[in-house]
Amino acid sequence: MTVRVAAIDCGTNSIRLLVADVDPATGGLTDLDRRMRIVRLGQGVDRTGRLAPEALERTFEACREYAEVIGAHGVAPEHIRFVATSASRDAENRDDFVNGVVALLGVRPEVISGAQEAEYSFTGATRELTGAPDLAPPYLVVDIGGGSTEFVLGDREVTAARSVDIGCVRMTERHLLVDGAVVDPPTPERVAAITADIDAALDQAAADVPLDRARTLVGLAGSVTTISAIAQDLPAYDPAAIHHSRVPVERVREITGRLLAATHAERAAIPSMHEGRVDVIASGALVLLRIMERTGAKEVVVSEHDILDGIAFAAAG
């Protein structure tokens, strides 16, 4: 018997909704509505420690939209899950965020730990991969978000996980902002500073997660899916073409170099680029590249199914 659920994943850069029918017995999941809005909830959090009023309002506007969608599909309140990640964990005024979400959606956000985030991501990303002959476990699932990146290693179950504070928004704000504007293109010194931060974070991740044990690297979230779209020269963002595509490390290296050398206008002109990722995609690409170089992965398997799908499975009970 299927259960109709609504899963919301509110991260540092985007807020996403999945309404789906889930069969807990078989693990089947059928999408009814899947959508995303770039809200930049984490705007300035790394610098101020607080959620900006304008960032909260953008997020609440998306919540109003999502409340209408959830209501139209008749999802019971007990099967709605709202999970909040890095930005709302870090913020001093996170109660403003929590209270606003409760008022709009009638459900309290779960401000989850990095370990919980990792488990949801792993479940969502790997459930379909089990049994694929050329995608052998252990899987290393890498979820490159706006504020943090999760590393999760496992077969059917998670065996090791670590969340570290490198993400496309955090790296951009820390190293590429000058007087509120992104440096276009960044100097080699700024790129080197981002790389140093990423490498230090990879050392932290490796202390808990044996990165070199992975046989299949699975990449999640907008930076990775956008790189796949670029690698395929897609005329527009196409989730069906992106899901389970494979991008060789040489192609990731080439695209990363191209993005780091590009201006805002050149990145914005890429047909598959979401306008909310134009300024942060180069940092996200560099995170992915350094992970592939560190692990020795020859390719990344790109998944459109991620933490959102893991939340949906949890919402089914």
C-alpha cells in the first residue's frame, strides 16, 4: 500500500519539494511533483552568524508556494517532513526561521545533524544502484551543498560519514566576494585559497571516512548535476538525461577550468545553468574536482535522487 508524502529539503542555497507516493514494502517511489527554488537562505551566515531578513523572506515565499502544492495533492500532515541543513544549524536566529515555517506549513523543521543528513542522502542516492553489475559497492556518496559537503560510505547501510564546511556558497562568499560582488574571473591566488580550504576539509573527512575504499563515486546536488548538464552540452536542464549519467574526471577538470576562467555573463550564457548557480558553480565544480583527484575516481555517477528522496522514504513511516 502506498503512502502519499511531502518532503522538503531546505539547504544553504536552495529549497526543494518532493510530493510522492511511496511503497514502504518495496521501496518504490513515484514522483507527483518535484520542484526547486534558489533562496540563498545561507546568505552571509558564514560572516555574520545570522540569517538575513531578505533571505528568510525568500525562503518563506517558497514555503507559501509549497504549502499550496502539498494541499492540492492532499498530503496528510503526519506525512510531511521538512528537513533543514547547514545554514539553519549555524545561525544564531534560527528560531525566526523555525517559527516562520511552522506558521506557513504547520510542520516544525527538523534541523538535522550532519550524520542524519548523510544517512538520508545515502538512502536516496543508492537505493536504485544496488545490484547494478558495473556500479560496485562500497559507494561513496558526496553531497556538495551550499554550506557543507557530506561524505557517506557504505554498501546497503552507511558504514562511515562526515560533514565538512565546504560548499559552493560558503567558498564563494569566503574567497570570491569583494565589496559584495563576485570577482569575475577569480585570480589564481583566490582559486588557490579555495583549493587549500577544500583540501583541508578533505583531510578532516578522511579522518572519519576511508575515502580510498570506495569503488563507485556518486555525486549529488546542484553543482554536480549542472556539471553533468554542461558535460553533455544539454540545450536545457534535463533531469532525465542527468540522472545516472557519468562524467569522467578529465571532463570535470576541463569544465572546472572553463568555469573558473569565465565571466558572470559567460557562465550565465550556458543553456543548462540555473540563474541562482551562476556565481557559485565554479566553487562547486572545484570541490567536486578535488574530491575526484583525492579519491582517484575515474568518473562520477550523477544522481538526481538524493537527500530529498531519503526524506520522502522517512516520511512514509
